[in-house]
Amino acid sequence: MATTTEPSVHRLFIAISAPDVVKVEIEKVQNKLRHLLPDGSVRWTRPEHFHLTLQFLGNVLTDRTGELTERLRFACCNIAALKVRAECIGFFPERGFPRVIWTAVTDKDRQLAVLQCAIQSATQQFTSEPAEKEFAGHITLGRAKRINRQEANILANFATKMHMRIFGEWEVRHVELFRSELLPEGPRHTIVAAIPLGGKIN
């Protein structure tokens, strides 16, 4: 009888999930964008995957997951809960033809960047991904597959109209270590561990 074995590596990333009420508001604007652009021009993010990625690790040996989780606990234990806001619409790159459509995630105390830096430092030995030079907190709405000049202008005009749009505010009490599986029907994300901010270390 054939047996299945767990893969020796898992594809992992660390992120902050948006609450459902914020996801609903983001999805409303995402749907407006869908109607402005041709079918197939953008690979849209499913609402259940609306999250702010703090660090993409890529493939990590499964037997190192426990060690990774403990490193994250130490990295997060001295950082208090954050109040963040999802707002406006933007693109990467900012000029030319957009490749990524996003909404910004910001915090007035600027602790989000401190958290990201702490996590990036704590996880260096677990990833071969390059360090992020300049962190820009965002939730990805979609990734452009083919955008022409006219469609780029439509997106730019839409972003201008949305520059004061606020999708919601929430308190971040923990970050999550996710496993990402690339399946034919699309990626599946599973929470491996929830890491509290300001948590006690035994």
C-alpha cells in the first residue's frame, strides 16, 4: 500500500491578516477595478488572502519550523500591539506600467517598520530571499499580467479618486506564520503559528 510523506520543506511567509470587515471594504474597491479593466489583464487576489506580508521566507526545512517559531517569539516579545490603517490605492512601480495594485497599510507610530525589521533580522538564517531595502506596508489587490497605456491611465485616475479612501483600522495583537501551497486552483494559505506581540517568553 502506497504511503504519502510530508515534504521536507514548506513554503513559508510571515504576515498580518486583515479583519473581515476590512476585507469586505477592500473587496468593494477591487470589484470596481475589475469592471474598469479587461478580463484577464490582472490576476486578482482572493479576499481571504488579503494580508500584509512582513517577510517571505520561501522554502524552509520542516524540521526547523519550531526553531523559526521561537525566533519569531523573541523578535516580537518587545513590540507592543499596533494600531494600523488600510487606506488609498497605489501601484508598484509608481511610474510607467503597474505590475502590482495595492492598498497601503500604515501606523501613525511607525512601529510597523520596526516590527518588520525585527522579523527580517530574526529570520535571516532561514531564508535565501534578499532583505527588503525599503519596507512599504501594503495589501496586494492584484498583479497585472498585461496592461497597456490606456489601462495604466485608467488605474492612475482611479487611484487619484481613492487617495482619501480608508478601508478600516484595527489593532494588531499578533503576527502569523503561514504555509503557502501552490495548487492548480490557486494558492492555499494555512496558519502554522500565531506569534503574539509583547508576549512573555518562558
